[in-house]
Amino acid sequence: MDSKMAVFKGKGIRRILHKNEWWFSVVDVIAALTDSLNPRDYWYKMKIRVTTEESAELSTFCRQLKLESPDGKKYATDCSNTEGIFRIIQSVPSPKAEPFKRWLAKVGYERVQEIEDPELGTKRTRALFKAKGYSDEWIEKRMRGIAIREELTDEWKKRQVKEAKEYEILTAEIAKATFGITPSAHKKIKGLERENLRDHMTDLELIFTMLGEASTTAITRADDVQGFIENKSAAKKGGSVAGKARKDLELKTGRKVVSRENYLSHPESLKKLEKDQQ
């Protein structure tokens, strides 16, 4: 399960961590509970109805947070935490409300557990990858990559990189210097759309991604860079370290590192998908 998406009875619920708790897309919750063809309109009319009948505004339980939409872009969306969602679904006449409450409470409780014991979050991530059919060796590299990525983003936070867009640009700079192509072009080669690119990388692609980001962290600290412009330069330098290593390997093996291979094309994955669909 993507960390930015939870699933309730087959319906995706977008979510985002805000102040160490999960905030859920209200529109996605409405869609999961009502099967409405237009959940946005349902939510709009629901806010008006509740305000009229109960002299209360449901919007007070929400705040606008940026979530990714089907087009891949992020838009400000009404979101609410567990407590707020409980209040909102009280106004939704749906037989799914009670099961959803139990599901939501479980998701919220798991997050509290992970805050108290971060190792639990790591274990759940490993279990999810394992359930999808990934090998233990691949999972180990992916988990190491996540740790390296977190170390880099923590460093960026300390060095005046604040906007989500800046994080995206810096990440793209490292990727371009590492693989010679943009992340979007990399996804196209693998036939991906909304899927997480790293979840579909080969062992070598993961290794070079880690090298690029670990190198960027080291250079960022060594040069004591500050601000977006200096961090962008460090990102290019860090990515170029991995890029040189990639080119050297390609020269010696006669094979490109960037591959069309992805998790969706693995025989184990196809068997798992077929089984899930039965």
C-alpha cells in the first residue's frame, strides 16, 4: 500500500501526514461511503444541508492540504484527521458508516503505534512489499533506499528547503544526473503512470538511486550548502557521482542500467495479480 493511499473495501482513500497524524481526503471518504457518481458535489451539498439543519459547519473540521490527483498534479483538497472524519461521517446516511469507523480507528491507532515505535512502521512496509511478491533481497535494498532518502530530506529541511516543489526539483536533478533522463521519462520507459517509480526499479536502478542520494547528502554536508540554489548545485554533483559510476558499468557490461523491467512484469507479480482477481 502506498503510504499516501489507504484502501477501504477496494476504494482508495488519499491521505497525508500532517503534524504526525493522518489527514484523509474528505471527498474520497464520501466516495467510499456513498458510491456517489459525483462525490465533490455530494460533499458541497452536504455542507450546506448540515449547516442549515444543525447550525454547524462541517468545514470547521477540515483544512486544505495538497494531495495528488489522477492527473499526477497536487491540488489543495479538503482533508480531516480521524476525529474530524468521525464527525463528518455521522452526517452521511450510509450502512458503510460503522465498518468505516472501525477501519478508520484502526488506521489511526496504527499511526500512533508507529510514532511510539518507528520500527513497527518499517515492519509493516516490509510485510506489504512481501505480500506483493517482492523478493527479500529487493525489499532490503528498497528499505535501505528509504532510509537514505529520509536522511537526505532531513538534511534539506535543515538547509532552508521548504516547499514541496523544491523537493521535487532537487530529486529530479539527482535522478537526471544519475540516469541521464528525467523521472517522468524513466516512468514512461517502464510503462508506468501513477505508480511509484522506485517500487518498480531493478536492483541496479535502486543501487544507483541510493548512490546518487547518499552522495548528495555527503556533498551537502561537506560544502555546508544553504538555500534552494546551493542545494540544487549539490544535487547535480551528487547525482553526477552515481552517473559516472553508471556509465562506467554500462561501458564494461555493454548493457544499459535503465531498464523496461518493472515489478508489474515480474512473473511472481503477474501470478499474484491473477490470484487477487479471482
